Amino acid sequence: QGPISGVNKDIAVLQCHGDCDPLVPLMFGSLTVEKLKSMINPANVTFKTYSGLMHSSSLEEMMDVKQFIDKHLPPVD
């Protein structure tokens, strides 16, 4: 795998994780976000955790995803 360069270094990333996930422990999400921050602009990496959330999604998480998409992607006509 080659180094990340150019515009790819400035890509915005949203990573979400439930703090009660029995399949992918929160520790692995934390390690992943730290690796991402070492590869791309760390100011563009957002890591959100959700209290009580298992290996699933929640309305709060989906609203955060919608907000992220609305902020970073152009509107579709």
C-alpha cells in the first residue's frame, strides 16, 4: 500500500462506534482512529462514540452521519 498524498490527505472521515459493541471492542475503534490520524490530516478525522450502543446503529448516530454528509458532500440536484 502506497503512501496517502495529495488531496487524499485532506479527506474528511467520520468514524462511529458504540461503547458496548461485543463484536468490535471500542479499543479497536480507538486504535483505528489513531492510525487514520497518522495517515491523513488529523484535524479532518472525527471519532464519535455512542453510550450503550452495541454492534448496531442508533438514531443519534444516523443523525451524525447525515450532518457529516450534508457538511462534506455537495447537494444532489
